[in-house]
Amino acid sequence: MMQSLKEILVDIAAAIVDHPDDVTVTEEEKGDEIVLTLSVHPDDMGMVIGRHGRIAKAIRSVMKSAATTAGKKVIVDIKD
């Protein structure tokens, strides 16, 4: 069975932070769009965003690909 987009995002974020237990994702569906809001421990913000937003951009790309496979549109918000 395929993982939900929310689970995929949690797995990606948990793999790159120092406090994986503090990773939370809220999911909101708006029509054919899914808005995923990622929250991490304040000390891990830099790890999730990366230099010049590179990691955040990479996470969004991976999530977009996963969503396309599922026939959905996804928006990833990173809560600071």
C-alpha cells in the first residue's frame, strides 16, 4: 500500500532533524489541493530550510512528485 503524502513528509523531515519526535505535519484538503504544514523543533528550522532554502526546495520537489503519482496537487508550508 502507498504511504500518504503526510507520512512521506514526516519521514523526510524526521530523517534530517536532530529532534525527530518534534516533527509534526497537519494536512488540509482544499479541492484537489492538499496543504501540508510542517512544524519542527525550533533548533531544527535551519536543517529543514537549508542554505538559501535549498533543502526546503528539495523537500517540495519530492512531495510534488509523490503527489503527481497520487493524482493530487500538494503545497508544503514550513511553519516557523
